[in-house]
Amino acid sequence: MSGTAIVTGGNRGLGLEVAARLAERGLRVILAARDRAAAEAEAARLRAAGGAVEARTLDVADAASIARFAAELAEPIEILVSNAAVALDGFDARVVAQTLAINYTGATGVVDALVPRLGRGSKVVLVSSAMGELDNLRPAIRARFDPPRDRASISAALADFAARVADGTHAAAGWPSSAYSISKVALNAWTRLAAVELAPRGILVNAVCPGWVQTRMGGRGAPRTIAEGGASILWAATLPADGPTGGFFRDGAPVAW
Ligand SMILES: NC(=O)c1ccc[n+]([C@@H]2O[C@H](COP(=O)([O-])OP(=O)(O)OC[C@H]3O[C@@H](n4cnc5c(N)ncnc54)[C@H](OP(=O)(O)O)[C@@H]3O)[C@@H](O)[C@H]2O)c1
């Protein structure tokens, strides 16, 4: 394969795995991370193994960082893996705000910023989670995301969630006590909208679940290796130009939203 691939949160875990595998396939890989030193170290390691890998700074929670990152890119992009995310301990208004800022606003903001660099046949992969499946939600909350109406309705639902956590009424309103879960529900809803928006330009947009994986986030007790989880992401990142779009997949098979 040829061309440029970008992986956010590329300094460790699944992001690093996907970056390494894409470099092996001959892509020029931009390893984007908020921790520049860690990104440089891993990029150097992958270059020593023969890959064309470059480190760049990107904090997806910071709109200015996303804008700088996008402005520095001149070349077209074939693959964009929006992978960076957090699963923070605890549950309060601060955790909700940080989680949504990174896992939803940040993960989708990177895609929006790079859309002008994406050409026909390019692939966008939003790394999501089974925790974002709609079946986890009460019907009234599910109806806020399914079917997704537009971006504004997703943002309004997230604002309601955050406000209700802040004033202690989220459980009474049917919201779960998981910022991570809601961030991935919203990411999945956004994926469906973006796939429709970008279809006329021939850009494939899919969400993937890597399964429960042995990373810092997943913990040592997780059943899947990083290679197994990474393969689930790579499948969507390397689809043919006439591949599916607007889906949610694990190991190349559709999973329920
Ligand atoms: N592991 C699992 O079991 C599992 C299951 C389902 C879905 N996922 C998803 O898989 C993806 C990768 O997770 P992982 O397991 O590889 O987790 P991880 O090892 O904790 O890695 C998370 C990555 O995201 C980066 N990140 C966090 N906040 C960031 C920010 N504001 N800007 C830029 N980068 C940021 C981290 O960078 P720092 O090093 O700077 O923190 C790190 O590189 C995530 O989307 C996660 O939700 C994982």
C-alpha cells in the first residue's frame, strides 16, 4: 500500500500497534500524540525497523492543537485512524467533561479538521467500543441518539447528560453513570452521520470495536492481545475503495450499534 496514514494516540496501546502494522504495509505513517517525547521515541523505533514513520504533536482535547496539526499537513491522506481516548476513574461532572472533550469532541474534531485532505477511496476509522452499543441504554436515552438526526442533536444530548450529572439528576432522567459509554454512543451516532456526509466524496467512515484488549486502558486481565485488537482496527483502515461505510464492526463483522 502507498500514501499517508495518520493514527491519533499513536504513542502506545492500540494506536501504536496500528501505526506499526500500517508502516509494515508501506504506508507513510504520522504518529500523532500529545506526548511528543513518547511519540518521537516510538517513531524512531519504527523507523529503525524500516518504516516511514514521523511523530507529530496532537492533543485532541485542544482545538488549537488540532488546528495546528491540520495546518502542518500538506499532503493527501489515505487513512485516518481516530483512536485517542480515555477511560477515566470516577464519575462526576469533571470526568464527564474531560471524557466527552477527548472521546467525542476530540475524536470527531480531528476528522472534521482533516476532511479537506481526504480523497476518494480514503478511510476514516473511529475507534469505538462495545460500551457504546445502544442496547446499554434506556429507551428514552437511546432515542436521543438512534437514529442520529444531526450533529446538533448529538451535542444537545451530551449537554443534557453533562448538565444532569452536574446537578445530580442524571440517573432519574435515565442516563447511565458512565461517561465513557456515552462518549462512545455519541461517537457511533456521529460516525453514521459522517458516513452519509462524506459518501459523495467516496470517503469510507466506519466505527470499530477492538474488543477488550491488554492495553493500559484494558488492563492485564483483558482476554485479547494488542495484535488481535489492532487487527480489528486495521481491517477498517485498509478496506477497498468500494468497501462498506457507516458501519460498526469488530473483527471485520458488523456488530449491533
Ligand atoms: N483496551 C480496550 O480494552 C479497549 C476496548 C474498547 C475500545 N478501546 C478503544 O481503543 C482505543 C485505544 O485505546 P487503548 O486500549 O490503546 O488505550 P491506551 O493504551 O490507554 O491508549 C490511549 C491513547 O490515547 C491517547 N490520548 C488520550 N488522551 C489524548 C488526548 N487528549 N490527545 C491525544 N491523545 C490522547 C493516549 O496518550 P497518552 O499516552 O498521552 O495518555 C494513548 O496514546 C480507544 O479509543 C479506546 O476507547 C479500547
